[in-house]
Amino acid sequence: MVAPSGRRTGAPDASAPSGTSGRGAGAAQAADAATPIVSGARTDDLGASPPAGPPAAWPALAIPAAALPGVGATRGRQLGAAGLRTVEQVLRHLPRRHEDRSRAVRLGEIREPGTYSACVTVLDVRESRPRPGLSLLQARIADGDVVLRAVWFNQGYLRRVVAPGARLLLHGRVAPDRGGGLAFRSAEVEVVRADRAATPGDPARGGDLLPVYPAVAGLAQRTLRTLVHAAVRGYAEFIPDTVPAGVRARLGLVPAATAWRGVHLPSSAAELEQARRAVVFEEIFHLQVGLLIRRRERAGAVRGFRTAPPGALTSCFLAALPFPLTGAQRRVLREIDLDLAQERPMYRLVQGDVGSGKTVVAAAAMLRAAEGGHQAALLAPTEILAEQHLLSLRRLYGSLCRVELLTGSTPRAARRRLVADLAAGNVAVLVGTHALLEPDVRFASLGLAVTDEQHRFGVRQRDALAAKGRCPDVLVLTATPIPRTLAMTLYGDLDVSLIDALPPGRRPVRTFTRPPASRERVYAFVRDLVRGGRQAFVVCPLIAAQTPTEDDIDGIEDGLPPSEGEEAAAAESFAQRLAAAMPDVRVGLLHGRMPPAVKEEVMSRFVAGEIGLLVATTVIEVGVDVPNAAAIVIEDADRFGLAQLHQLRGRVGRGPHTSYCILIARGSPQRLEVLTRTSDGFAIAEEDLRQRGPGEVLGTRQHGLPELALADPARDGGLLQEARDAARTLLAEDPLLQAPEHTYLRVAVEALFGRLRG
Ligand code: ADP
Ligand code: MG
């Protein structure tokens, strides 16, 4: 029996990426849980670099966050650790979404299961441990004479707020109760202060639309909310307008100060939408101005070298490839060759679905740089992926050129040697994480900068790597199909190549959805596969059951702990159970909180085939490439976004074996149906967008565009175009942003792109 019966909730995997680390993005509620973003930069297991926080641009607001009322040394540190060091960064800490609590109902009106908000008084509370690993908090709640039950699983720390006599605003799912009645299950909890009116519509609460912020470790959501709002009340008026007045008037955009206030403290849905539009426009406008300036700079750049035509190294490399390139790969390589033949630097995006073989294309391009006497760098979003690339590149290059790895966990002495070697030009290709961007990492001559999984980075990081050379060629790789309008906007400065075919012999991954009740059969099947020599993954959305912290209270309000109720699989306990149930299978565990050396060891044992079944969090989402892996079971699949599931599924079906993806889903498998039907990443992305487009009050952060925290591609297409036009018009009039009225704009754009030469 392998089905975990100790139903556990755990802390969200702080390092879980995708669609979103750090903070949630949100494919409906689902990806929220599994996929945290930090505004600005993603922070996976990206080495030791502290989060950068939102970019700062408003000089008048470069005041330490500690100046805010209610922020002392401790809170200052907590905010700082999340990259919120100045008042401006606090102001730019945008809500991930807003919860509409205006529709609070009387308990008496709740007659059937559903999602409700209700203002209640706690009558009594009981805590119990029905079995190991499960703690239960049960309360009787009342509203007038009507009494209902509310239960929370493994959230014992809530006893501090769910106390007899407490007035609470509950928000969440109401489901049939054991006794036949109805009960709130793991509802989100908001304390209704005695000094405030009990009704949710009370203006003192800042309206019914309650902003939900990306979590800051150590700060409860309501504390964070109070601090951000103090910043808004004290400082929003100093936020300068960077969008020309004419454009603002024509598009009916509210002034910046109003917009930022409205996003944090909307008094109505209409005000929120108006504010959101203005903030989105501002974001896109800055991006467009910067991209256009960058493009102009590049067009005029004279870097004094062009990459040498392919020579002996390249022929050796191509001849020694373990497989013939696909037609699509050859075409993209030709496009790259044409770019490299120019003196103008290459600026190219290679888009190709998961498994289409982007790595070998990048490898060929990097070898061209090395052959021409320059160096190449490959930036990856996670250490696991960087390590994988190191292995693949060493395998592909053999002795043709020297490849090294630099990550946040490279030991100091080794790092020192590596940095020296690099500066001396003795390393041809350097692979790594954000650690590559540190200032003391200098190249003798960087000829080509490659960013893998581009959607996990921002424009700034892409540029930071390129800035380590004199106008190097730039290649960015992504598997995320981006809607057309958005691609134009974001990559308007890039040429695009498409790897539109998979290597031959790939059979589509056979995908099924199964209810939790079928787990036993699913795992019996997986066990047989592994015994037959294949390998498999099990993906769990959470790491482990553990003592909850203040942080998890945020989680509750963020809907992070199991929104569907009690049981979210925890990788740790899962791995234990599976190991116990399959004594003849070697089970491994991988998650973002493991020390890097351990992660590395687990991964290399899996690559070597020593681990048969790898239980992991979404850290394996990008890049893990083990052709012998033939099955992936995704637990709690309904908690993930479609695009993310597609990416996870891409971990299998990379070799000659028939592969399987089994989505264990309790809730609504219809949502996942598109995955069982198609393996076309574009179709899936479209469906993903359709599913969560209109439902959310705010746009999500799932499109992998950290700069556009609030943009919603489904709704903002028109705005994108407007921003592009406005940026063009403005730059035609003032190409160097020298007019006094463009000072703030220039500052904002430079905050995003670094110094502009104009
Ligand atoms: P992605 O585009 O997702 O980054 P990878 O570059 O990791 O894909 O390639 C996926 C797998 O396909 C790797 O195991 C790689 O060796 C293999 N591969 C790449 N190109 C080919 C090809 N032309 N023929 C066969 N296998 C290939
Ligand atoms: Mg890849």
C-alpha cells in the first residue's frame, strides 16, 4: 500500500519554481501553491544572492524602509531579506491578487457546498491528533443563532487566532461535514478587530478588495499589509509621473500616484481596474522605451570583431554528435551562423518546446565563439539545471574546449581559481546560475552570452550578462510559448528562431488523469516500469509536514496551503512511504531546501541510473534531462498551472521509451483534459490563458515576465501596442531623453536596463 494515508500539509517549497520561486504566480489557485516569483528577480536555488527586490527608480523615495511607522530593526531586516529595503521597494511590492470579501454572507444563507466569506464569532475550539502527522483544529462558529463547524488540518498555530470569542472573517470552501451538515474546511482567517466595524464592507479595512501580497518571510500577511499601506499613505503622493501627459490623457490613464494608491488600496473593483491599467501601462512603457533605446544602441554598435567562420572545431563537433540534428535544429543553426557572420552583434531568441533540443544548438553557437578566440557563457535559472548543462556540454564537446561551472555553491577556493582562469581567457565556456552576474566575474573576451529558460529571468539579467563583454552576441532560449502580442512587446528587440519539431522517434508522452483512489494501481504500474529498467519521477507540490511558522500564516491567506482541503502530498513523507512500499526500488528525494552538495549528489545518482524513482518538488521542472526516465507522476496536479504541468511532463519522453505522465487530481480533471489530448505547448499555453484569464481580479505573474508584474496578456494586448507606439513617438522627439520633463522617465528606464548611453 503506497498511498500516503497520513494526510499532511507542509510548507510551500520555497524554492519551487515556475510559471514561477519565492512568491506565487497563479494559474488559478493552482500554480500559486507550487510556483512562487519575486518581483524583479526569481530566486530559486540561485545560489546565495539575496533577492534584488523590485527595481528602484524614484529618487525621492530612496528612504530606508525602516523609516516606515511600525518598522523596527527586526521588521526592517525581514523586509530587507525580501529585497524591500527602501520605501519605494515597499511601494512596488505589488499585491499578487485581491480578494473580494464584499460578498460575505450570513451563515444562515449557506445551504450548499461552495466558496464563501462569512463574519463569525468563535464559540469553542478543540484540537486533536487523530493520527500521527495529522493535527486537527475544530471550531464551532456562530453568526446570530446559526452555528456551523470549521476545521483546519495541520494548522495548529491558528489556535492563536481561532480562540473562543474571537470575531473572524472566514473565507474558503464549505463542504459536507461528517455529521451530515456543512463545514468550512481550512478557510483563510482574518481577525476582525474589535475597534473596527464587524462588517467586511467597513472603509477602515480599505474596502472589500483585500490585497494579498507576495509573502515576506517572518511577516504575517496582515502585518505586511499594514506596512505597505503605511508606505502608500505616507509616500504615494511622491511617485512621479513618467508617462507623458498627452499619452495619459489620450488613454484615460490616472496619474501615477493615484494608480499606485489604487492598486494597494482600491475602494472598488472599478478603481482597482483603472489603477491596474495605469500601472501596467507604465511598466510596459518603461520596458518599450528601454528596448527601443537598446535596439538603437546595438544597431549603431561597432564592436570591432565578427565571429570567425566555422572551422575545424565546429566540424569535429558536428561530426561527433551522438545524433543527427533535426531539420529544425539545422535551420536555426543556419540562422545563427548568418547572425555570427555579421559585425553587428546577434540578438536572437530561440523558442522551442520542451525537449526540442535547444541545448545542442546553444552548444554549437558557444563553440563558434570559442573557436573564434572568444568566450561564451550560459546562464541557467537553477543550480540543478546548470549542473546538467555542464555534464551535457562536457559530453558534447569532449576535449574540444574547456567548460567550467560557477554557482552560488562553488567553494571559495575553487571560485577564486576559476575567476582568475576566466579573466586570463583559459576557460572557453562558463556555465552557471546568477553567480555569473557577480561583479568580480570577468571574462577576457565574452563573445557570446546565452540565457537558458529566458522566461525565468528578467530583461535586466539578460543584459547584465551581456554587459560583461563588449557587445557580445546574445542568444536566449525559452520553452515558454508566449502569446504573440506579448512576444512582440518583450522580445521586440530580438530576432526569433523557432525549433518547431522534436527529435525523431519521440512518441508523445501518454498522459492520464487519475483520482487519488487509484494511487495504488498507479504506483504498482510505476514500480513495474522501474523494475523493467526505466526510471521515474514523482512530483509533490510541498516539501514536508513541519512546524508551521508565521510565514505559513501568510500562506493561509495566500491560499498556499491546500486550498482543496487537507491533504497535500509532502515530498519527504512521500519518499519514505514509497521506499517502504517498494523495497526493491531505489527511491531518491530532491527538493530546493537540500544543501547544494546533496542535491548534486542525488541528481548525479539519478542521471547514473542508481536511483530508480525520484521524488521531487518542482525543482525538476526545468532542464532535467534523463532519457531513461519514462514516467512522471504528478501528485495534486490540480494545484499546478497547465503550462507548468506541460513543462514537468517534458522531463519524460526524452528517450526511445514509451513514456507516461500520470496526473493525480482530486478536483476537476476537466481543467487538465487538454494535457491528455495534446503535447503542443502553444495549444496548452492558450488554454492556460483562457482558463485563468478573466477569473482573476488582477493579472497573474505566470507568463514569466517579472517586469510586467500586473500585466494580463489576455486583456492588455491593446495597451501593449499603445505603449509601443507612445515609446516610438517619444523617442523620435527626444532620442536621448534629455528634456527636463523626461528626467523621471530616464531614471525609471535606467533602473530597469542599467545606464543608457542614449
Ligand atoms: P530542450 O529544448 O528542452 O532544452 P534538450 O536540449 O535538453 O531539450 O534536449 C532534449 C533531449 O533530446 C536531450 O537528451 C538531447 O540529447 C536530445 N536531442 C537533442 N537533439 C536531438 C536530435 N537531433 N536527435 C536526437 N536526440 C536529440
Ligand atoms: Mg533546456
